[in-house]
Amino acid sequence: MYGYSFELITGPMSCGKTEELLRRIRRCIIARKKVIVVSPEVDTRAKGDYIESRNGLWLDAVKVKHSIQILSLVKDAEVVAIDELQFFDSNIVAVITQLMKEGKKVIGTGLELDFKAEPFGSMPELLCIATEINKLHAVCMKCGCENATRTQRLIDGKPADKSSPLIMIGGDETYEARCIKCYELPDVKKKTKFVDLKVLQFDRK
Ligand SMILES: [Zn+2]
């Protein structure tokens, strides 16, 4: 029997998570294991029914809306690869636990922190149940150091405000990896309040 495991590859945007996932999938295919690749329907980056990494490699992937659907999809598979785990609903923790009970090898990727540098979706629980964790770092797009652990959201080239929504679909925002020193999260609400107050006082004179 193929021993169970849950290998979790995590880190910020552009750290090579999907490339690492594809490398591991390729090894499983060489070992003649039955592999299935699953990705969440919400992932706007992937086109069609395959996952595409930034270096152009691709693999057929099944799009899934609810994590519970994974259980019926993977019946014969020995290896279950799941991309973008942060986008799945909270049942994903129980689903992966069940896959391990069935003796499957699960390999997943996920952003550990959202653009606000807060834990993303079920990633904290998934990091707890993983049998192996691989934390990758990216190159900081601002200072060039190799310790980027955060994902910076930019809207029109400027750091996104704290109040912008967690998942933006079809927006013109971009993302880049940044280190802890270069990461920015402005709080526009606070700033506006302060400015308004000054204007008000000025008007009264
Ligand atoms: Zn930096």
C-alpha cells in the first residue's frame, strides 16, 4: 500500500510553489502512480481545466467548487495534488484527513498569508495536519533580498488599503512578493478621518 502523507508547499506569491508541485507530480508520474490534480474554481489565475505555473508548464486539473467534491473525484488516484489550498472552504481540512486515512499521498500548495499578512483561509489548520511542510521564499521586488515572505497587493501601482476585499475578481490589481521590511499596508480610513478633522477645524476659524 502506498503510505499516506500530506506534503504542504507554502510561501508568498512568486516563490515557486506551483513549480515545486509540478516537479513532485512529475516524479509520481515517472513512478507510475495514478495522479489527479485539483484546483479551486475561484482561482482566476488558471485558465480552462489545467493548472499553469509561471514557467509555462501545465497539467490537466479538475476544477472544484466545494472541497467535499474532491472525495468522489479521487477514488482511484494514489496521489492527489491540490493547488491554491487557501481558496477552499473549511471542509478542506476534513477532506485531506480522509484522503490520508485512505492511504493517499496528498501534495498541496497554498498562500499562508493574505495581502493583509493575515492567515489565509484554512492554511493554519492545514499547516498543523501536514506531515511535511516546505516553506519557500521569493525575491523581494522592492529591495531584491531573497527573504520575501509576504504578498503585496498593488492597485494602480500603489500598496492596497487594508479595507480592500480579500479576493478581487477581475480587478486591475497586481501582486508582488516583498520582504517584511518592504511590505506596506496603508490604513486609508484612519488617515481620512484625521485629515477631515483638520479641515473641519480650519473651516471654523
Ligand atoms: Zn525588501
